[in-house]
Amino acid sequence: MTGEGVPPVGAADEQSGRPVVGVLSEAGTSAVELELLLPATARAWLAAARQGPLATAFPAAARKVGHERLSAAWTTDQAVRALLLVGAPADEVLAVYRYGDTAEKLAVLHALSVVDIANGLQDQAVPVVEDALRTNDQRLVAAALGPYATEHLSQHAFRHAVLKCVFANIPLAVVDGLPKRVDPELIRMMTDFAAERSAAGRAIPADLEAYLNTPP
């Protein structure tokens, strides 16, 4: 089950034929800015929900506030779920991710782009990112590679996450940490992958070729 309100992976890009995976993060968003996007009814529900357990409010949010698009990066349910996580202890954040459906997992990953949440959790949410990167769900992998991963993933883990995107046909444009975290070892790994594809008579993704031809 994909979960309530989960956007599907988009149609193939016309030029590359690769599936379009939406970028779910918007770096630098503050909780205050996010709350200002909410309609009055959602703000009222959020205020009441904050008085109860996170484990109850978090899964209920989508049913209570809907999925209206608030900005290019946020829908109402995603924004409300993110705001519920502001100030929450790390163990509760990890729990709503662990026991959530796909939409709830995506919401937690998306919430890590909110400055207040990322600053509050520090590196304690890295297990959430690592879990998402182990899945085969393109949406979870793409959402995991937002600004929080750029800041907190080890270089080893980051390199392998990028290669996973290449293997899984996820456009490298969704990886917040590219090109700033590219290093010679990642270029070597990309080069080896491209050589294997070429030897097998398969096309090399255009976004990968850009790194091979003009390494950052």
C-alpha cells in the first residue's frame, strides 16, 4: 500500500526517458514560514493536535486537513505533519517514521528540510534517512537525499546513495548534495558504472555523463 495522498512517480522525461521523481525538499524553510502557508482550518486543527500524542495526530493529519497544494514544495498534510514534529523528541520522530505508511514516511523525510526540525534533531534522524535509502521506493530514496542528508550523511553513505540513484533510474537533480559533495572516489564509482553500462551496450544516463565529462 502506498499510503494516503502519496504522489506517484511521474511520467518519463521526454528527452531522457527516465522517470521524473519530484523534489520533495525546500532547503531553509522555517517552521514560522511553513505555518503561515496553512489555511485557517488547518492551523486550528494543528493547534488542537499539538495538545495530544504525536503518535495519534501524525497519521490523522491527512484525513483532517487534506492535501491542498500550498507551494511548489508543500501540501497541507505534509506541512501540518512537519509542524507536528517541531520540538518532538528524536525517539518519537523515529517511531512515527518506523510505523507510518509511505505517505507518513515521506512526510518525515520532507520535514527534515525544515530548519527548526533539522537543528533540533541534529544527527539523530540519520537512521530515518538510511532506512529510506535501503528501500526500492524511488520516492523515499529521492526524499531522503534532501538538505538533511547533505549535512549529516557520511561521505561513504552519500557516495553509495548517489550510485543507488543511478542504478534506480532516479534523476541526479533530486540529490541536494550534488555537485558540492562530489569527490574523486565518487567520480571513480560513476566512471566504473558508466564503463559497465557501455560494455553491456546500454546507454549512459545524460545526467551521469555530465559528471564524467566535466567533473565538478
